Amino acid sequence: MAETHFNKIALIGIGLIGSSLARVIRQKNLAETISIMTRSQATLDEARKLDLGDEYSTDYGDVVRHADLIIVSVPVGASASVAKDIAFHLKPGAIVTDVGSTKTSVIEQMQPHIPEGVHFIPGHPIAGTERSGPEAGFAELFEGKWCILTPLEGTDPEAMAKLTAFWEACGSNIDLMDHEHHDRVLAIVSHLPQLISYNIVGTAKDMETVTSSEVIKYSASGFRDFTRLAASDPTMWRDVCLHNKEAILEMLARFSEDLSSLQKAIRWGKGDELFELFTQTRSIRREIIEAGQDVDVPDFGRQIASEHSDK
Amino acid sequence: MAETHFNKIALIGIGLIGSSLARVIRQKNLAETISIMTRSQATLDEARKLDLGDEYSTDYGDVVRHADLIIVSVPVGASASVAKDIAFHLKPGAIVTDVGSTKTSVIEQMQPHIPEGVHFIPGHPIAGTERSGPEAGFAELFEGKWCILTPLEGTDPEAMAKLTAFWEACGSNIDLMDHEHHDRVLAIVSHLPQLISYNIVGTAKDMETVTSSEVIKYSASGFRDFTRLAASDPTMWRDVCLHNKEAILEMLARFSEDLSSLQKAIRWGKGDELFELFTQTRSIRREIIEAGQDVDVPDFGRQIASEHSDK
């Protein structure tokens, strides 16, 4: 395993992901200096109050200069401007990575600005909650989760090994993927569910004959499962939509086609067809639980969680 | 408060809801005799093994005769045939109720068969998990949950008071509603989310360029939230679709319209429109948590639940 101690790690952006990184870096002693940068003074003050790092600045130069590892954790739409602003300060041999939910667009935005001799390796930790901001982070966020790296052709093997070891030290399992394939996989497992959640919550909000207090009161019958995702950071998700457009539109089209078939089966009372679909989908849940990707307690363990909610 | 002790309660159907009722009736001593009926001998044997009742039979007459309260907990499509089969054995003054997810259809199916002098009061406890069968039930299922009653015109007040007291003794809060309004409310808060879950899981299953093992591996990024509902009992949900068709088709149409707008906003890169939708939906989550209808821990408290999953 490669060395996992960096002299200085610069965190650009200190939201849920950035602040979780800050916490795990300190907990596992992965850097001599944690340097935190964000454009908002209020957010920076919050990070300082939470004692997340060693240095704080709203200036790119201050944090990037001398850093060995620079982790960009900003909404993907800001990638180009961040790359442009840090480029001048990057030291030779430094590793630049990101945590964005779309990879092709981030590469197009950042790659042209990265100077010769600096290693740019795009990444995406598959970890998060519906919360956002520096307070929402926690050191265990990446534990047992996948982190996908999408290295470009000719990436330096030593830099790859160092970044891999870093994420492993954070508790993640590493997967390598082509950036275009990443964007299609994430479009179906993450971006489509997210959009469907936003959409159904929007539909319910607009009902005239069912009041919004009724929607809230009886949400335990299914609706509330969708509201968790729909509570996620709007800026982040706006940017994902705008920067993984092709793949997302394809998944939405497929979903709509399937929904039309389902609608038709209901309209014509095709009980057997409905029964077959409703049976097939059961097996996926079982496989997800067997793969350790969800908890095998009814209702996501909400009863247990509510007993702990005073924590 | 009315008397909550019945001489004999007959449970027709002993799945998740029926078996939870059996457990809470015994725990709270709500009946002298719990009589259990189901058509499947295997399920009946399972109920007996779990010691859920005092009498067991696959014959309607055996359990319904002498019963003061008859609770029908079967897929809604079976309501007419059950009503026909129990009708002859019902004693004057008995209360017949059900737990079905659609009310207009259940009333149309059952009401014509109920003899004069027997009180038929349709009901729907808003409680459940993705599990099914007699083993899945538990006594606390109804605690703090809403139970909607949709009494017909001219319902005997004393019978209403008795049934209300019964559900309250099970831990439920009672709501009264017109049966048609019930079906529209449930179509949006329960039936639509359920169908969308089935549909998205189906769409993911059919992908050619993303493997099903990738869908499972990265499901924590959003997809898995949908798989819980999609693991529910297929027979129950087939029947709901067939028996609340009009309301469901209307909700599906509204949802599809909204989805088309969303699709268009993505295609044309309308970031402001996306941001506005994604912001509005956040507030509903907050209201649901304030109303005590979901837990206020990130990720539905899955981390806590996984620590308890050996229970």
C-alpha cells in the first residue's frame, strides 16, 4: 500500500462531502495540514467554528500553494471556474481530484486548465445523505462505500496508487470506470431516482382536491420514501441535470415508455401483466440486501431510528 | 370510551395486517376468543405454529358464527367473494369491517351481501411494511398510525363507537372520510409512489449497457430508496391497481405531465426552473418530519438500523 500521509491537503468546497473528508483526514491522520477554501465567508466561518481544518481562506492561492492533494468538492457546474482559478497555483507533482456526480463534463471543464506535471484524476465517492453544508458531514461517511475513479489515458501510476490508498484509508472500496460509462450508470442508479423523487413530490404539491396537509398526514403509506431524496441540495442537482443531460434524458425516456405500458395495463385491467412486473421487482430488493447495499429491516429500520432520534 | 372487549373476533386473512391484529388483540386483551380463517392450509398452519389465535379453520362458517367483530384482511379483489361466503353465517348485531387500501370498490363488492342487522363499516389502517405473511406481523404495527374509517350513511352510532374504540386500543388515531375522497388521497400518497417504484425498478432491470450487478452495487446512490416499496406483496398491489383504476390513472397522468415539463427543462438547460422545483420539494420533507410522519435522521437512520440488524 502506498504512503497515505500527505504534507498538505487542500479542500475546495466544504459542504457535506468536503467536511466529511476534513473529518476523516484528521481522524486517520492523512495530512500534516488541512487547508480549507470556500467562496462563502459564512460557510468558511462555520467550518472554522467546527474546527474542521488547520488553515482557512476564501482565496484559492492560499490553500492550493504547496498542497500535494487538492480535492474539489463543489457543484459540478463550478468545475471549470475552479480549475481556472487554481491552475496558476498548483505545484508540480500535485494530485488534483474531484468528487462530482458526473464525470465527462467535469473532465471537459477541468482538464484543459490543469498544467503539465500536475496529475488530474477525476473521482466520485458514492456516498451522501440528504443533508448539506459543513455541519452535515461525518468521518464515517465513506466507510464501506464505493469510490469510483475515472482516470484518463496516460495517468501516472504512482499518482493513481497514492489517490487509491487515500480513499481506501477513508474507508472506501475503489472501482475504476470509463467516464462515459460512469455517467450512464449513475444516470440510472442515482440521477433518475433523484428526478423522479422531485417530480412526484411536485405532483403531490399541485393537487387541488387533496390538501397538502393530507399528503403530509398520510405520507407514511409510501410517499415519504420519496421525500428523502427530494430534500437534497438543489444547486448540486441542478448542476447534475445540466451536466449529464444526454444520459439523463435517455433514462427519462425509457422510464416514461415503461410508465406508459404500466398505465395501459391498468387501463385495460391486465392483472397478469401487473402481477408479473410486481413480482420481478421483488428480486432486485433481495439482491441489494444480499450485496450489503441496504439494511434488511422493515421500513428501513425507521422504528429503531426513531428511538435514537434524540441522539 | 366504549367497551373494547369483544367476545369473539374473527380474522379473515392472516397476512401482515391480519397477523398484526391477532398479536395486538391478544396483547391488549381485546377479545375472549381470536378465531383465524384463511383459505390456504399452509398459511393457516403457519399461524397456528406462531400461536396467533385460539381457533383456526379454512371454513368461513366456523370462524364467523358467533363472532361480534369480523375483520376482513384480504387482497381487495377478493372482497366480494369473502362477503358472499360469510354473509349466511353473520349474527345480528355483528360488526364487519375490512382493512383494504381502496374503499369505493370494497363497498361495492361487500355491501350488497351484508344482511340486515349486521353493521358494515369499511376501514383502512395506514400501516404496513414491505414484508408479507403471518410471520411479518407485529403487535406495534398500528401504534401512532392513522386508521381511516369510511362509514356509509345511516351507520349505527354505537357500532361506530365500538369499532373506533377497538382501533384506538390497537394504538391508532382515527380519521373519518368519504370513501371517494379516501381513494383519491390514497392514490396520490400511496398508490402512485408504489407504481413509480415498481416502474423505476423495472426500467433499471431492462438496461442493456448498465449491468444489473452495477445497479445493485451502486444502489446506495438513490435507487435503493425505491426498492423497498417495490418489494411489497404483488397480489395486494395488482388488486389495488384494478380496483382504484380511475383515481390511479388520473394521478399517473398528472405525474407524466409534470415529468414532461421536467424533461423539457433539462433538454433546454433551464437551470432556474430546475432550481425552483428542487427547492420547493425540500419544504414538504420538513413538514413531514414536523408532523412526526418520518424520522429526522439522515438516510432514514439506516446506519443505526444496520447496527441493530442482528436483532
